[in-house]
Amino acid sequence: MTTPIAFTPEPFKPPFWLSNPHLQTILPKFIMPEPPPYRRSLALDSRDESDIAYDFYDADEPTPAEGERYQTPLIVLFHGLEGSSKSHYARTLAYYVHAQGWHLVVAHFRSCGGMPARGKIFYEAGDTLEIHHTLQYLSKHYAHIHAVGTSLGGSVLAKYMGEYGDDAKCQSAAIVSAPLDLASSSIAMDRLFGRKIYTPYLLNPIVAKALEHHLSHDEIAGVKASRRLSDFDHVFTAPRHGYRSKNDYYHKASAMPFLHKISKPTLIITAKDDPFLGIVPDVGDISDNVVLCEPKHGGHIGFLTWHNKKFNTDWYPKTVMQFFTKYP
């Protein structure tokens, strides 16, 4: 038996008027400053088909000599469904990491960040090979890498950490507001508020993007008829990526069954009032290398507080960096 890793973050305690989960989820999108001055670099995906956008916010470190690597740590962010380096949680993390003197990069999934997918494959929750490819590419230039995954990106990263174990190419990971059980999260999104507010916000962009691609007549009809994310997964995501059905996709791509195999330090942050999530992991689902952090409030990648008469979103990046510093 190994000794479980230990980590106690600062409590997340918003004022009572900010404790509503929907306010926590929605408000941060409107209060964050403009994106930082990212440096964009392009590289091919794991299939050598599509260009992937890497948006860096560099630390103040001299460029290493040829054949050497940056020694200041790099944090890699894997964004959520239809997210990008412009997403509020990416900006939150980027500014905080840069203030601490570390490097940051937002590694976009296929078809995201303004770069079209040139092959048949887009992105899906089970594609851990793409995570491994991304981290391998970055490890050629950075000696110390930590990974953060938010929402769907967190689900893929969590599955990767369990699947690859000691071969994972990052030293530690943080999973934030991630649907680790895809089937129950799909059901959660069909609740009244999710169906009326969140589903259109997430679904409309991916429908539009899919319709710009080369689709069959049946795919076009199915995509246009999609009213829920599960509809889209049934007619597009699952068949496009080799799954028999949406149920087969949710079963095989979910990270939950892999959490007990994680061998590198991993922090899972899940607000108990997250409106996007269904079943969440318990201590019996994880390995001794995983820490569960479950604040009562926070919504979906919200974690918004009020400090000195200003909104403050530093709790999530501060907690993540404290974990990475403890388990370098």
C-alpha cells in the first residue's frame, strides 16, 4: 500500500449573493479582461492531418540554446467543449500563471481556436492519444510540464492520466469541473436550466462548425435536427469517431473507470453545485495519487468571489498552482 498524497486547498467561500451556481457559471464570462498577448504556434495533430493552434503566454526566460529546453515550468491548458484561449477560464489561468513567473500554453483541440479540421476526425472525450501527442511535442522544448483540463478537456486529461500511468508526459495534473461520467452528465444537461440556457450556448457553435465540414445527406439532416448535445453525439460525434452509438461513446470515453489507475499526482476540483455534471467520483473510485477537492459552491468553472469591492477569480488558478508546487 502506498501512502495517499495529501493536499488541503484554501476553502472557497463566496458571499451569499454569489453562491448561486448559475451566477457562478455565467458571470465570469462577462467580467474577465481581454485575452493576454498570446504567441501562436501551429503544429500538426497526432494524425498529421489538421493544424493545432498553441497559444503561449511566455514567462520572462531567455530562449534556451539549441538542443536545450526551458527550465521554468510550463502549464498546459486543455479547454472545454468549443472553448479556446479566449475562454474566461483560460484568461483567468493565463494571467495568474504569468504573474507567478511560469509559462502557459493553451493547446487547442482539432477544429478549435479558429483552425479548421482538415480530416474526418474532430475531437472527442476518448481521444487520449491527442493529449499524449500534445505533451510529447511540448516536452521537446520544456523540461517541466504540468497539465490542467477544464470541463470536457478535463475529462480527456483525467482519462489520459489513468490510461498512460507512469508514461504520462506531464509531472502532475489538475482536472477542473469535468464530466468524468459522460452518460450522467448528458442527463444533467437535459434539466430545465441546462436545456434552455446552457445547451444552446454549447450546441449552436458545434452544429455550425459541423455543417461547414464534408457531411453526408444523413449527417446534415441529423445535425440540423439536433436539439440536445446527446442528439449531436448520436448523429455526429459517435459515428465520426468509431463508436457504435452515443451510449457506446459515453461508456468507452468516460474517465471514471480510469481514475483508480492514475499514478502521478492529480487534483480533481468539482463544485458540488456544478449544473453540468452528473455522477462525480468518490474516494473508492480514485487511486492514492488523486486528491478530490469538492467545494460547496463554484458552479461550472466559476469559483468567483468578491474581494476589496472587486470580483475575483483567482481561487481556481491559485489552488492549481499550489498543488503543482507541492508536487513538482
